[in-house]
Amino acid sequence: MARSGGRAGPQLTAQQPARPVMELLLVAAAGGLQTIAFVHTQAWWLQLACCGFLAWRVARQASAGRAALLGAAYGAAWMWAGVWWLHVSMHRYGGMPAWLSALSVVAFGAFLSLFLALALVLFARCRSGEPLRDALRFGAFWLLAELGRGVALTGFPWLASGYAHVDSPLASLAPWVGVYGVGAVGATLAAWSVFAIMQCRSRWRGVAAGALVLGVLALLGPMRFTEPTGTLSVTLLQGNVDQSDKFSAKKQGGALAWHMHALTTARTDVVIAPETAIPFLPKEMPADFWPVIDQRFATGTTHAVFGLPLGNEGTGYSNSAIALAPGRPHYRYDKHHLVPLGEFTPIGMRWFKRLLDLPLGELNAGPARSPAFVVHGERLAMSICYEQLFGEELALRFANAADEPTMLVNLGNIAWFGDTEAMQQDLQIARMRSLEFERPMLRAANTGATVVIDHRGKVAYALPAHVQGQLEAKVQGRTGMTPYAWWASAFALWPLFALALLPVLALVPSLRPARAAVSGR
């Protein structure tokens, strides 16, 4: 029997065909397992370990196609295990049949996995065999995959790998490079450790270097770029209204009464109620609401912020927040980054939207740059729920140093996803925003997490989830600009895209010999 040149491969056995399948299952298991770190953030090391396992399996494959399959398996399981709770919103609250809702989550996760699959194809094409160089390329392509998922089709950066590191040594990099940069550095260190072990001549060099980097970051801690400003007393409201009751004519009255009482009896500098805390359309609003609210906040020192839908059938509706200050006109904030299908219908998806029973339908988007709401000299930058996912958009508020926010405010409603880990994942996202900008975050969420996060990303005050209550706290603002706030406000994510695309240049020389051979035939 003729033998092909090169190193002999393993002997074929009856079990050989099953090994690729088993490998895919193991890689998928790693992708799902890492999602624990997005809820239990002290397990940040688990995300690095799972990422390193993926890098190891990809590095053993010469085929770009095999690398794509591994990336797809890891990425799909990552999304399936991490955002399965989308099924709750579509089935329980959106009225979609269970089988179709589950199938939709499967298809969504499979689609998002394509970004990682493509990134690993590129990595497989430009591997050099040198551990550090390959680790840098792996980290760059990992970054490219996460950026693609975060911006394509309005973006879905939920569970970006950096969110697993709000309590890890890598968190000190957040004010410099943001969540995507933190994830890329983590992927690079994980890959370097694995590639060094695979390379006999430098077996422990990468592991030691990676551990040294993490150790130095942990010892030094984050560099501070901001200074304290004034202090506000705040009251954050948590109405704990089940999503099925929120727009129910029978239940709205009770929820409105509780929020009105809490708003009008607060005696702190500012009282903040969640997204759509007032769930009535303007034409349905009880006649006494605005007179009572306006009279309460026309005088005194207390300010108020609360979420409600605004607009009309002619001009359309918006997911908004109104803020009231003594002696000043109403401040209005309209949500800018809308949720696909939940708040607007992407092109070609109208058939799918008709399968969902959603209360507000198509909404208008507000401006990308909205002024801050000023409370006793402190500038509060507003965002509503899903918007806090997009740090690069919040960075636009820092474009003018004279108007930069001193505090961040987010009005949320995670009740759409029931009692699931979505709430804890959402909390880590809010903590990352505080780390990136070194600003305290005030979060008033319908069912939780209602928290005050300090400028170091630590939860300073919190209400228990799924209870009705009020959280009172003292919060100190911050002034100054982190490097991330500076470059993201000026250039958005383009600097990171440029870094991620640099290794693609390595593919150009590798293609030339093949072209030359073809032309010489």
C-alpha cells in the first residue's frame, strides 16, 4: 500500500469516526460552562480556562473547516446556555408557542456563533507555531468576533467575555480598553498559556507570563482617572410588577398608586423609578396624574425621574423617561438603542413579530447624544434598560468635557425574563459601565437588580430581587475622563477594529504562493 509523505497519522479504528463528534461535544460543553462566570463573577478563571480549552483544540487542527466547526460549537453553546431565558420572554409573556420559541432561541444562538466560527477560520489560516505570536493573533480574532457580534444588525453584545471579569484582575484594564479589550486580553493570556504548554521548548513560559500579568494587575489595582464631586441622597424604587400584570387594565391601577405614593413622599435629592414604571399611554393616563406630580415637584429640593411611554398614534411612541426639577421645565429622555423585535422590527422579520403579543409595538428612537439631567450640580446621564449594553454609545455623552456626566442612571425592567440569571448578567453589565467610565451607576429596575454601584464597579447598596421596596443611599459623583471614555467618545469602536484586523494582513503572504502556482500552470 502506498504511503503519503509526512508524519504518519493515528491508526484508524472503529472508534475513530466518533472522536471528532466527541471533541465537538467537549468544546460545546466548555462554551456552555463558561457562562457560570457571568453570574458568579468570582469564578472568572473559569472563563479563561474554557477559552484556553477552545484555543488548545483549535491549535491541534490543521483544517480551517474544522476550526470553524469548533468555533460554531463553542459559540452556539455559549449563547444557548447564556441567553436561554429569551424563551421566557417570547413564550410566557409574548404568547409564542413553546416549540417555536425554543426553536427561535436555538436558531439565534447558532447565528451568533458564526462570528466566532469565522474568526477561528482566520486564525487557523495564519498560525505560525510560535506561542506568543499565535496567542496575539488568537486574541485579535477573538476581539474581531466579539466586535462583530456587538455591532452587526444593531448588535447583541450580551455575554461579551469581558463581563465575566468585573471581579478579576483584568477589571483594572476596563478604564483603558473597555469590555471588548478586557475580553481580548483574557483570550490572549488563555491562549498563550495553552500554546506554550504545547510547545515543548517553552512549556511553562506562557503559563508563568500569564500568571505574572494577572498577578501584577491584581497587586497594582486600577489607576484612577477621576476625582470626587458632590454627594446626592437618592431613592431608587422597585415596584416588583410581574410583566403579565404591567399592562393589564385590572392591575395597572395598583402599580400606579404605589409608584405615585413613593415618588411624592420621597425626601431625598432625587427619586428614580424604573422603565415604564408609569405604564399608561398618554391618552390613557389618569386625569389626576400630572397635576399631582407637577404640584409635588414644583417646589422643594427633591427631583424625580420615572419611565413611561410617550407619543401618540400619529407621530409614534417612544420608550421614555421624564425628569422633574423645581422651577424647571420637564426633562425628557427617549431611548435611543431599541431592542430588535421588542421595540422595532428589523427588515424581513415582520412575519416573526406578528407571532408575538407585545404591548408597545413599533417605537421611535431618541437621539444618540442626550444632555444630562442636572440635580444640585451633579449631571446624571440617562439610559433605559438594554442601552447600558453599549458602552461606546454612552461614551458619546463624554464628548464635551464641560458637560460630561458625573453619575450614570439606568431605568430597567428585567421582569420580561422571569426569575432567571438574566438579572445577574445584567448587573455585571452595569458594573462594567461603572468601571469603564469610573462613574457611580444608579439602577432602578422593576424586579431588580435595584442597586447603587460605585465608581470602582462594586455594589455599594442593593435591594433584594423580586420584592417591592425603596432603596435610599448617598452617592458621590465623579469628574474626569478615563482613556476609554476619551477614545470611545471620539472614535467609537474603530480603534479596536483596527487592532483586531491587523493579523488579517498575515493572511496576504500566505495566499501569494498558491496564486503563483496557479498562474504558473
